[in-house]
Amino acid sequence: MPGSIHPYRILDYFLSKQNRRLSIFLRNGPAILGLVMAIIVTFVAIMAPLLAPYDPLSQNIDNMIASPDENHLLGTDRFGRDLLSRLIWGSRVSLCVGVGAILIGMTLGTIIGILAGVSSRRVGDRIMRVVDVLLSFPDEILGIMFMVILGPGLINITVGIGLLMVSRFARLVYGSTLSIVQRQYIEACKALGGSRIRIMIRHVLPNLYSEIFVIGSLWTATAIRVEANLSFLGFGVAPPTPTWGNMIRDGVIHLVEAPWLSLSPGIAIAFTVLAFNLFADGLRDIADPRTLGSI
Amino acid sequence: MIKYIAKRLIQGIPVLLGAATLVFLIIRVAPGDPAVAMLGAYAPEEVIQAYRVRYGLDDPLWEQYLRFIGGLVKGDLGKSLITGMPVASQVINVLPYTITLTLAGLIIGLFAGVPLGIVAAVKHGRPPDTIMRFLSLTGLSVPSFYLGIVLLYFIGIRLRAFPIVGAGDFSQPLGYLKHLFLPGLTLGIVMMAYVTRITRASMLNVLSDDYIRTARSKGVTRRTLLMKHALRNALIPVVSVTSLYTIILMGSSVMIEIVFSRPGLGKLLLQAVEQRDYITLESLIVLYSVFAITINIATDIFYAWIDPSISYS
């Protein structure tokens, strides 16, 4: 390793040629913090069977609503189940639903958005009008409506929140596609006889990747929050599977005598959502350095 | 201007119609027969059939659709499948609770968020800004219902400072306000997080404009510069996103009404879900979109009014 480089610059030295953006990202403190937090949650979710001290579902009638002590670091719930273990296993649901919903919303939304963007103005307008109708509902309301039809369950809530995200992605992609379609190289491609599908896949889509990725990570935070909301209302993954939302729902009845039951899962939700928010904020600074901070 | 207002109102109609159609279709393809849900699986077939006929659930779907849309036009939201009461009268009973709650959140959020955003922008890059940025991001990350539970526990249960259940009575304004305090504060904090961020970003944008430099070089005092020159322009984007935030607040109010056991639209909605009361459910969901669309139109009109550079055509 060359000895003349300042320690802080070593990383830059290796990165600067291949990827300037990464080095900008690495200097963004909050974004790194967010990334580290997200990695911690992901690690906990993957390693849940090894990390959890107890089976999250095993009940113990002799030890119900126990205060935190050395055996049960966060105490036990009303069935005597270890709260820490449930909290650790709950991270799986939050992450699966959050990331899964975004993948569904991203895929469908991008397809709809690009199609609307490259279609004739009349067709595009009509598609977007339907999207705008969906966007006019608050997340919770639309989420409740989808869950009423789909019923509870892990797959269903992922699909439900995914559907919620479709209109958001479609709106975003449509706007960007419209501005890309006006560029000269698209004109050139058309003049050369490039088909609409070729233009969409080869020329429009690659230009959308970075934006979709940045906003996608921001909306992962939203998806995780919406999952917690719906789960708290009882529309999410059904008990006894632990989710942070249904743990709060269960615990809130015992708020007076055992506040930790509902207060600790909330901290886990806030931690995870904040992780993705911080990370996305940092990504946005790189993608668009002109935004002074963030909106 | 009047022409613009009329145009915006007319543009709202197809959106509303679209929303109503969508909700109708989605709710009606839901599994589960409301008549069976209401009367129980062991009810005799003829009783279930009679119930279907009575509530028009037996008619062809398009007839039910036309009746639903026709009713909406006349302001008739149908009759609850459970109580047989008109949905509209139930809505009117609880609407004031939801509106006061949302307004409380909006007012607290704006009055606290705008000044904080200005401070953050003025101290750009320095500790107050960093702290404010972090706090507002945290505010966005904590789900509203959880924030409600936290306030309920620490202020309501531990300090016993404010009532935590129910909404009080309108005839006793002081008691009502006391009941409103915690739920309103919860929504207010959520709103504050959003408003602080947008005010800061918008203020930073304006402060880098040429006319601010000109004003500064003319010797305008810092106070006048910020309050008179910068703030006015910085508030325009704040106003426009406030409508978006109000719609977010309406969604959060559902959660807050559940946490604090307040009567309101959200509580009514969840009750309808539990009872599989499809008529009430679809009417309420459409009502939420009516509010959202109205807020959007009102904002556009307000926006056109405060910003002369927007053409009315």
C-alpha cells in the first residue's frame, strides 16, 4: 500500500476511479449510519434462530407478564413468551413485507409508468388518471381496503402493501419517462426504426434505475411503517407469529402494569424505519447534489 | 379566478367518480356474503334471502352500482347493513371529532414546524440544523400510533396530566380540549416532522436566490430579510405540500382514534370492517377520497391565489 496516502483517503484512492459516487456516499455520515442500522436489522432477521434465546412461540403459564430480569431481558408477554425472542423473530416479518412489497410495487409500477410514458398522450393520460385516483387515498385507508379483500397472512399483506406502492412508482416513473422520451437519442432511435419495446427496455429503463433505487429505499421505510400500522389494527400476519405491530396490539392492553410489552416493539419499528430513511436520504444527496439537504 | 375555481371543481368530478367506482368494484369482489356474515351460518336460507332482498344485495351488480353512485350524488351514503341506520347520519355524528383532531394536528404541526424549519435553514450545516434534521427524520420514522401510545403512557398514565380515553363532550369545551390534547399532540408531532423538513429545504432554496443577495447588499436587516423577503416565498411550497400532509394526517387519525378510543370516522371504518358492513365500508372509503380530493382542489385554488405567477388557465 502506498505510504504517502492519508489514512482517510485510502478508501477514496481505491474507489475514486471506478466509482466516485460510492466515495461521496461514504463521506455522508447519516447515510452510513442508516446503512449500518439496516445491516444490523437484516443480520438479526437472518440469524433469528441463533440469536433468539427462546422459542418465540413457546408459552409458559407460570411466568406470564414477567418484568425484565436476567432470564428474560425484556420480560414475557401474557402467554409467558419471551419478548426479546419475539422481537428478534418479528424483524423477519417487517423486512420481508417491507422489501417484498417494494419489489412488487416497483416492478408493476415501473411497467405501468413506462407504458403510460411511451404511449400516445391520450392513452398515457387515461392510465395516469386511474393512478391518480389510487393516490388520492391515505395509505392506511387503501391498505385497510386491500386487506379486507385479501385477508390476513404474510403473503397477503406483502401483496396488499405492494399494490399500495404500485401507483406511487407508476407516478414517479411516468414523470421521468416523459422527460426521457423527449431527448434526442430517443428521436434518433425512433428514426432508425427502433420498436417501442426496444426503446422502453434499452433506452428508457436504464435511465430510470438510479432514481427508482433511491426512491425505492425511501419507500421501503414507508412500507415497513404501513405494515406496522396494519398489523397493529389486526390486518397483518395473524398471531401467534410475532410481528412488531401485533406485539404492540397485544401489549397495549397491559400498558399500565407492563408498559415494556408495547413500548419495546415500537423502538424496533422506529429503528428500522429510521435506518432506511437515513440511508435513502444519503442516496438522494448523491443522486441529486443540487438538493440542499432533503425535502 | 372564478373560471379557474369552476374548472378545478369540474376536474374533480371524474376523479371522484373513478374513486367511487374503484372502491365499489374492490369491495364487491371481496369474499364473504354480507347477509351470511350478518345472520350467521346457521340462519335458514329464506331468512338470508329475505335479508338480501331487503338490502338490495340480490339485485344485479350494475343496478347496485347505479344505486350507489346515484345515492352519492344526492349525498345519500346508503344504510348500514348492521343497524339499518343511514350511514350519513352516523358520519355526521362523528365527523366533528375527526375534523377537530385533524385540525389540531395541522395547527400544532404548522405553528411548531415552520419556525423550526426556519431556524434549521438559517443555521444550515451547524449543530442546530443537524439536530433538527435528525429529529425530524426520527419523527417521520416513528409510526403515529406508537407515538400516541408513548404519549398516552408517559403523559396520560404516569403523570395523569390529561385524559386518555374517549373524546369528551362538545358541550363542555374545556373538557373537550383536554381530551383532544394528547391525540392532537401526537398528530401535531408527526405533522411537525414533515413541515420542518419542507420548510428547511424551501427556505434554503430561497436563501440562495439572487434577490436575497441584492436585499442583503442594500443593507436590509437580517430580521426583515428573513421574515419579509425570504419567508414569503419559502412558504409557497410549504402550502402546497400541506395538502398532501393533511391527507397523511387523515390516514394517521384512524390509528390515533383507535389508540385513544375516540369516536370518529376511523373508528367507524374499523367497526364496519369487523362487522363486514360493506355498505358503510364503501361509503366511508369514498368519503375519505372526497376529503382528499377537496383538499387538493382547495390547495390548488389557494396556491393560484397567493402566487400570481401561476396562470389560471
